[in-house]
Amino acid sequence: MNKNFLAFNYIRTLTKADIINVLVIVAIWIIMVILVNPIGDFPLNDDWAYARSVQSLIEKGDFQLADWTATNLFSQVFWGALFCLPFGFSFTALRFSTLTLGLIGVVTTYGLLREVKSGYKISLLGALLVAINPIYFELSNTFMNDVPFFAFATVSLYFLLRGLKYESKLEITVGFLMAAVAILARQAGLAIPMAFGCAYIVKKGINISNIVRGFLPTLGGIAIQFTYQKWLQLTMRSPHSYGDQINTLVKEVSLGFYNIFINYSKITLFSLIYLGLFILPLLIVSFSQKFKSLSNRQRTFFLIAASFFCVVTIQVLISRKLIMPFVGNILIDFGLGPVGLMNSYLPQAPRVWIAVTVIGVVGAALLLMYLCLAVGQIFAGDSNAETRDKTWITTLVLAVVVIYFFPLGLLGLSWQGFYDRYVIALLPFLIVTVLVCTSNNSQNIMNYKLMPLVLIMMLIGSGFTIPATHDYLSSNRALWQALNNLVQESQIAPERINGGFEFNGWYLCNHKRRISRDKYINFSCLWGGKNEDYVMAFRPINGYQEIKRYPFSSWMPFTQKNVLVLQKTK
């Protein structure tokens, strides 16, 4: 009991440097939030559907899922409701609920890196790479499901890793409780107890007793998922889109091995490029240390293999005219989105995105090297105590990556598609993998000669993330000012307005109710029709005349600065 108590009270063991780093993370996060200004009572992306569940819980005391919802969402709804209790339901309150979880996710990433014996500075670098990631930070300013799941999953892995490390049953219990919260936020949370089972038998040894102990929590996670699903079905709460991922997997498997292989190859390559780009500063610092420990033969092999990978990948991308952003949703054109208005997308800035793509390919080559090293480390079976510790830690984080990613590769050919925001959940676990595989002493891998380059890359990253997120919020604030004026002041019925994806979802789709257990709403209303009298857009549209424009503050170059209210010409 005393051992569990001491392990759980890790706060007492925090060093002065740890406290300073956490305060730096909190300060930077607060400054970023102030700069982008998240205040505004309007939905973003899919969160109109998720917010409706919170509104139902707050105002009616009834938990309901909108038919657009495909994820479990349960724990996120109750978390969001806590922030709405003081002043009632609002999107601003929900946004701050996610911003809080976003900060928790960043701080927990720092904690994870410290637990695998990474140095103060490299751990701070890893955490800040998550904080300034454009997808992560933009989603933190919404009520989307990605950042809450990230936070729940990362906190769960943090306690499970500590529990295994210090043999603490209390922390393992807390870790599994957080895993249950993650599962009830998103079905992919099942990857956590499954990964724990893999790490447990690697650490304890393979026998019947350890297999049962290690994977018993997985059965608990599956029981939670099926119980929740059954409850939704029995109480008529199961939404139309719920479980579509499973149906998609079944359909994709039926396409045959060749199609599955091609799809996985494509999605894996895209994901490696995105992730390699996102953690490139850390990859550069880590690789500079790792390269020194390689023999001349190993160095030659790596340089040839990495060069071959980069040349072939760039050639394939050029031949198919593919440059970032590959799959879209958050990273779009020259900014962040999505933008659900008609005639809204600008031409890409090819030279910028070509350079970004090439840099991402270099990052993908380095990341792939570390993944190969991690797999080799797991199967090496070294008897050294320190290496054994690294092996089960690597197994834990790599198993999460593999299990989480497995179903995603089958979504690329479906109507749902593979979105760039799906990869951010992998960031902390890949960063841990890189640092664990870098050297025997990851406390001292900082190469100060590379610090100017790292700082420049971090400044460029944050120099994109903050202005792009600011513009995304600013443009939507102006858009909803225009829409509210049309609906509330001019008394225009929402059915006569094409106000974009979020407006159509919030006003049109969400108010419809299913007729029976098998009949659901028609989602065609989300994208609007062709006969609306009023259309919101960033640029003029043929057949419509501008009746008013709403300017908004824009920090990014080459972006729109006005929302136009267009009326259909007679």
C-alpha cells in the first residue's frame, strides 16, 4: 500500500526544472489561446452535432446523440456539460472545455516523456510540438472529438506506464478507469487495454497466468463498448451514423487483398509524411545523437535506404500530382478549415506545399527508421535490465500506434474517408518511441548546435498555427454574425439560407427526428441545395447579387477578408 501511495504521489518528486517547464507550457498555451480569441457562440466542423447532445443533457436532462454522430461521445458530452453548468449552454463554454483538455494532453505528453527518462529540454520540445501542431491546436478551439480522446488516451497511458514501471496497482487502476473514459469518448480507446496486455506479457513473461492478467482489461473494455452500444439500441438513442466505421471495414475487406494493400500503402505513406513533418524538429535532434552511435556500415546503409525512400516517394507523388495537404479536413489550401461555404476554396500555393511535402518526406524517412528500430528492439530479447525496460515501454506505445492505426487504413476508399485529424492521437506515442530508441541516455541528446535550426522550425510552425487558427475563428465569427442577422433581424427562415455545413446542420438537420427505429433523417440538407434565396460565400457567385458584406480580421496572406451575403437574382 505504501509503495502504491508513493508511486501515485509523483507530484512530490517533481524537480524545480519540471515545475518550470510545466509553467512554461501553461503560459505558452494561454498566450496562444488569447491571441486566437476562441470566444463566439457558433459551431465549427462537426461539433454542431456533438454540442446538441450537451444541450439536450443540460436543458432537458436527457442524453441523446445526434444522427450525425459516429463516435461514442458519452464521456465528452458529460465533460462539456460541466463547463456549461455555471452559465448555461454555449459553444464558447464547450470550446473552453476542449481547450482545457488540450492543455492536459500537452502537459501529460511532457509527463510521458519524463517517465521514459527523457531530459527536461527534449521533453519540453516534444510537448511543445504537440501544442503548436496546427491540427491539434485548431481542434482544441472546437468541440470536436479528437482532442478530448487524445487527452483521455494520453492520461490513461501515462498512469498505465507508471503502474507497470513502479508495480503500482493503484496507478494501473487509475489508468484503466481513464481507458474506460477514452473508450466512452471514441471506440478506438479499445487500443489502450489491448496495448497494455501486450506490454504486460513482454515485461512479465509469456505464460497462461500473465496472458490472462494482461488481457483481462481488454475484455473489460470490450464489455464496456458492447454494453454502451446495447444501451443505445434498447433506448432508441443509437444514431444513424453510429457504427458506420465497422460497416465500412466489412465493405473494404470484401474488396479483396489487392485493394486493401493499395489502400493501406497510400494511407500509411500519407500518415508518415504528416507525422514526420509534425515532429521533424525532434527527429533531427534525436537522429543527430543516434547517428553517432551507428557503425560506419550502419550509417552507409541508412543513408542509402533513406535516400532511396525519399527519391522513390517524391517520384511517386510527382507522377500522381500529389502534394500536401493530401487528405484535407483541417489543413486546407493556405490555412486551416474546414470551410463549408460555397465557392470558398482558393487555389493552393504550389511552391509552398511542394516544399512542405518534400520536408515531410524527409521526416517520414527518419520516422520510419525509428519505427524499424523499435520493432527490432522488441524482438531482440536482450537480457540487459535497462534494455528490457525499454522493450516493454516500446511495446506499450507501439502497440497503441498499430492497433489504433489498423482500422484507419481501411477508411480511405469509403465515403467517410481518412482525415488528417485522425493522426494527431499518435503524436505522443511516436515521440516516446523515437526517444526510447535514440540512445541509452536520452537525458543528454540535446545537440545545442542544432538549437537555432530547431527554434526556427518551431517559430515557423507556430507562425502558421496561430494566424491560421485566428483566421478560422475570425471568419466563422463574421459568418455567424451575418447568419444571425438574417435569421433573427431580417426574419429569414433557415430553409431559405445556405449558410454552410455547420449552419445547415445546426438549424436544419438537428431538429428533425427519426420516424422509427429504422428511419432516419436525410443528411442532404447539410450541403444545401440549389434553390436557396440566400447564400453565404467568400467570393461572388453567378446568379447571386451581393447585398451585404462582413469584414473580418485576417492574419494569413492570400486569404479572404470578407463574408458576403448573396441573394438570388430574380
